[in-house]
Amino acid sequence: MTVRDTGRRTFFHQRGANAHLAPPHIDFSRTSARHLHIGYALLLDCLDAAGPDGRPRLAAVLRAARQTGLSTSIDCVSEHSDRFGAVIAPLLPEVDILFANDFEAEKLTGLDLGRGATLDKAALVKAAQILISRGVHQLVVIHCPEGVLAASPAEHFWQPSVALPAELIVGAAGAGDALAAGVLYGCHEGWRLDRSLELGVCAAAASLRDVTCSAKVETVAACLALGRIYGYRAP
């Protein structure tokens, strides 16, 4: 649901089949894929629940994917609860790329990252480093309206968001998912990290132009064109 005059959104979600998805349903032996992305951990009842080893069952799925040769990434939801420590934190050693918005990164690390004009980029870097120290193998990606930070064990980059005119912003539903899709596309294709982040923010900007989650997310070239046309926020 999107508020018309602000573009802010929330979700009313019926779990449906997602509640019953379990490790036996997922077979990596027949896939030719190179990467597994799990969107919306914390909304997958069976996979979020503890398995025989005490960790969420999703950990076994991610481990099986990595053992088969796939890289892995997860995204989660902005839930006002204490489940981040119980459900998300135990997954980190099985994750190659972690996506989190600023709120979710705060829930995972306990740090205050600020908002808007008070956004603390040094704290973003520290949060990413904490999550890497807790097991994330390759990349932590923390995004917010101002831009996106990506940190690996060796380096970090900040990419400002597209300076999309306010009159073009219709709804924020799906913007974070579009950003993740753009970054993952770049990683999958072997792009430099800075270029992958640029596609991520451009895909997010494309998503903002429609009330649905994906109707305005077009080709790679069309998304990148938004950055050239409107430029980026101040670094």
C-alpha cells in the first residue's frame, strides 16, 4: 500500500506457499545457475524456524547452494522485532552478499546510522565491517534513500542515489529489490563494484516511477540512462 502524496509504502502480506517452503523442496543438483538469492528472510516461516542444528533451516539451504558451487545472497524485511539476531545473524556465515537497508543494518548491529541529513557514512562502513566479521564472505550492501554503501573485506564504495525529480516519484515499493537486482546483475556479469552499484541505484530510481514494484524497471541501458539524465545526489 502506497501513500499517494508521499510515496511511502507498507505491506499487508499473506504468507501462502512461502510459509511452507522447506529445504526438501530445493534441489541444487540439477541447476545450471551460478547464484542463489533469497529475498525476504523473516517472511519464510518454515525456513526461518530452527532446524536440527538450532540454526534457521534457511542456513542449510544456503550451505547446500555454496557446496554445489553457487554463490549466495539474502535480503530481509524491515520488521520491528528482535528476530534479526535469532534468524538473520546465524545465516551470515553461509552468505556471500548481504543486502540490508539502513534500518535493518541498525537492527543487526545495534549501531545508530542516522537518517537524511544526519546519515553517518562512517557508521555505515563500521556496520558493514561488523557484518563481515560475523561471517559474510564477499560483500555487505547497505542502502538508504541517499545512496548505497558496499563493503568487502578489503575495500568499500559509496554510490549516491539518482537525483530523480520529486514529481516523478510515484511509489517506493520494490525500490530496494530493484537495487539488489541491479547490483547482483553487475556481480553476476563480472562488473567492477562501482559500476554494479551505479546500476543498482539506477534500477531503484526506475522503480520509483511506478506504484507497482517492477513495471518501470526496464533494460540495463534504460536504467543507466536515468543516472546520465538526472545525475546523482551529492556524494
